[in-house]
Amino acid sequence: MDAGNSRVRTTKAVLWFIVGFAIIVGAARFLTGLGTVTNLTDRTPWGLWVGFDVLGGVALAAGGFVIAASVYILRREKFRPLLRPAILTAFLGYAAVAAGLLVDLGRPWNIWRPMFFWQHHSALFEVAWCVMLYLSVLALEFAPVPLESSRFHRLTKALKSASLPLVILGIMLSTLHQSSLGTLFLIAPARVHPLWYTPLLPLLFFISAVALGMAMVVVESKASAWLYRKRPEDHVLSSLLRPLGFTLLLYAGIRIGDLVARGEGAGLFDGSWESALFWLETGLSSLLPAASALSGLARRSGKALFATGLMVVSGFVLHRIDVGGVSGVGLTDSGYFPSLFEISLSLGVVSGAILLFLFFVERYRVYDPEPAPARRPAACRAPLAAARAYSSVFVAGAAIAFALLPGGAVFGAKPLDMPVTGARRVLAVEKTRENPPGKMLVFAARGAAEAREVLLVDGNRSGEYALFDHEAHMKRQGEKESCGICHHLNRPNDRESSCFECHRDAWQPTDIFRHGAHIEATGGNRGCTECHVTPAAPKTRAATRPCRECHEDMVATGKREFVAPPAADSPFHAPGYMDAMHGTCRKCHEEEDRTKGVKVPELALCSTCHPEAVDLSPRPAGRKD
């Protein structure tokens, strides 16, 4: 292979730049978490990495089992020149899937668990095992290629003699997990649009994987021939067009026929963006390439052959991405779109796999050798010069990525500022709760006879509110003596200060010590000694005079105090509003449950205060509220 021509050098430089960019983004993802580099949320936990890296990557690697089955099972020896590059593509494709999965998992260090903690009824468990086993099978299938030039002749001979059993095992594993990926989405109908959701998803995933495997072999072979300026294998690739065309027609017929049979055919022409996306995807993946393959257009032109394969690859990858999340954006009302860093990591994983492919192609007999050229090619740059050039673009990509990273990806994620406001007074009534048994407050209907005034606690106005019967709590806890249980600090010239006056942000701590106000009240810089009584000590809060010496009524007193009074060296950072609410209310409710001696919590439940649970479930189509 001519590894020094301009096409190879330019391609490698671009790939190394993308890998350098992705390395920095990947480091940020693993060091500071998913939230710093992705647009994923609790409502949309699966995005581009699952749709493209995992679902699309597994399908793109299907050429290995398709060509292996053709050569070893169907005895089509004319496809043997395509076997080694197809096996290598499949092996690197599955390795890229594993890398992408590690990036997507919230706790990637637990990826080994399916090997020891078996969930027999889980489709994902079956997929995990099949992918791990098939990756091992592909490694054994490809191992003779690099071992041919080594001293391990017996091992190479043994692996070659085991080719047929390995191929049969690989076909079984591929059939299982290619279809099971479709099974995985059958349990989430609310997250997949009706144009994509069907009980036939496992069958469609398998048929599309077969078609995509053949198309990927065409794309890989044509791209390699162009890159290394070698003779294209169009005479062999053209033999794939007829089975490819019929497979695509079978896929399109089953998919469209299933929609009509299930009464979802009207959605194909309703003018929505989902219907437009469906026809774009179906046209690219099956209708247009099937017409090209069966009409003879792709057979007559090498460019048309490559375009046909590329359409199939693009269309089916888009299908996997749509099933994996895009089609459900309207259902979940999430507005998800992958961030630049999600895209760059996906491209980085693919670029790394391509670089490894080129490495093996240039050093081992992946392709059949061609006759030596009549004239020696022009001398290329020395390996050291090429390494320096690739290192430079790698570092450039890494530097640009680091410059573009948000602050949270460098220093760790920080919550957004979310100021809070005080509670509002509303009317509510008590309702009997069946499971678990008890009473809970709900909004009163207009004119309800038993309605009484309660506090609506929703500091950041998120809609995840709690109803709090202030009067009833006072009576149960001891009237005025109980105020200090919750209102544990008084602001200057105030009594029973409301929570939001100190806990001023929903999530972040608030500094409640106003240094500037103290300077002004004590006469400017001359008043520093009022608090910093030891001149030699550092001017810090820990070395100041205790605040309660001046503010004697700062700490409220009550029958019980759940919040400890501030220490002399307290930094006076009030926790976030949510932490303050939960810390006080839940602590009191847990103590009440312990006092009653109940084994199952009764008061210490979310539903005790929140009449409506926090809604993270998908929303029905068309719902805007």
C-alpha cells in the first residue's frame, strides 16, 4: 500500500485532528461528568451516543458476519477478497461501540457487571453478552492476519482451521443481538414515534443490518481503493448489488406495510416534521439505493456504486439515530439536540477506528497484493517527518478543544443561578391517601366548605410544589414556642425571618454575611477593629469577634431546634433552598416516624408534602403544558 501519497497524508491529518479534539473532550467527560459536555437530561438520558455510536456502530459492523456467511456457508468464493477487510471493519466497529458505550454510561466502571449479575429477562443483558462474545470472536477471526508475519505459526494454523466454527458462532451471535437491539425499544413505546415504533422492530433491525453490512463493504472497499490509489474491486462488489436491492425492497415493504396494517399510515402524509424525516430516511436507506442497485445504474458506474452504498449507510444510520431518540423528541417535549462535544466525541471514536484500520492495512496483508508498478512511485516524506506533522495537528485539535470547553468541563459542573421567592397563600383541603394510608393536602375546589389557608412552597416556581399547613404545624408543635424549629435565624430588626431571605438560591449556598453593610455601619475602615479585635490575626471570618456578641437576638429560640446555632467561626453560608427545605421537613418527619416506632415510613415520604410527584415521564404527543 502506498501510505505516503497525498490522499493518505491529508486524510490522516484530518483524522488525527479530530482525535486530538475528542481526547480533550473525553477527558473532560470522565473527569467532570456527563453534564459538562452533553445536552442530555433526566428526561432525555439517551442521545447521539446511543443512537449513533452504539446502535449505528453495531449495524455498520454487520459486514463481517454477512461476508463471512457468504464465503464459508454459501461457498461464494468470489467474495473472499472482501473477507479480511470486512472482518477488520467489524472488529474495529465493535471496539468503537464499546468505547462509545463507556463514554455514554454514567458509571462506566460498572460495565463488567453483566458478566456476573445476570438478568435473564433483560434484552440489554442479552445484547451485552452477545456483543462481548462477538467482539472476542472477531478478534480470533482476524488474529491470523497479524500473526502471519510472526513466529507463532502453530497458533496461526490453529486459528485458521477454526475459522468455520468461529464464523458459525459469529453468525449466531450477530443474529441475536442485531435483532435484540430492536427488542430493547419495544419496552418504551412512549419514547418512540408511531412511525418508528412497531412490534416488528427486531425483524427490521436484523434485515437492515444485513443490508447495511453489504453496503458498508462497498463503501469501505471503494474508499480504500481511492485512498491508496489501488485498483477497485468493482467486479466483485457488483455481485452484491442484486441481493442488496432485494433486501432493501423487503425492508421497505415490511416497514410501510406494517404501518398501513396497524392503522398508522395516515402519519406518513400528515405534513409533520416526523413524516418528512421518515421519507428522507426511507428514501436514503432503501427506495433510492434499491432502484439504483436493481436497475443496473450502480453496476455501470463506479461512482454510482459508491453512491448507492453510501446512501444505504447514511439512511440506516439515520434510522438507528431516529429510533434511539430523535423520533421521540416531540413525544418527550425535551428539545434535545446533541452538543458540539457530543458530536466531536462520536467523530473522534470513528476517526480512531479508521486510523487503526489504516494501520493494519499498511502493515499487514489485509488486501490481496497487487502487481508492482512499472515505475517506482515518487519518494514520500520520511516517517519521522510524517509523525511530526500528525503530532502537530493532534496537538492543534486538542488545544482548540480545550479553548472551547465551558468552565464547568474544566473546573467541574456548577448549578445555574436560580433565585427563589417566598411562599404564597392558597386554599387547600385534606384528602385521604390510600397507599400509603394517611392524609395529604390538595388544592381546594372553588367554594369548597372545608377549605383552609395553607402555604404553597415553590421557591423557584418550577411547579414541583409542596403544600404546607402552617397553622396546623404551629398547634401541634407548641404554638409560638415552636417558631425556632424552622425560623432558626433572625435577620437584623426582624423576627422569624422567612426561609427565602437567607436561602436565596434554589441549589447554591448563599453568603448571608454582608461585609460592605458592616463597614458602613461601623464608620468605614476605622471600624474594622469592631470585629477584627486581634490586630496580628489574619482578617478572616474565623478570626473575628463572634457575631452574637453584637446580634444577641440573631438566633431564634424554640421548643426544639433542628438547626444548630452558628458556631463562632461560622462562614455564614446558608445552604440552597431545596436542601434547607428537605433538611428541616424530612428530619422532623423522620423523627416522628421513629417516635411512633413504625417500620415502614409514613411521614418521611415525598408524597406527604408533594401532592404531585416530580414528573420525569414522557409527555403524550401534542401536549404543550
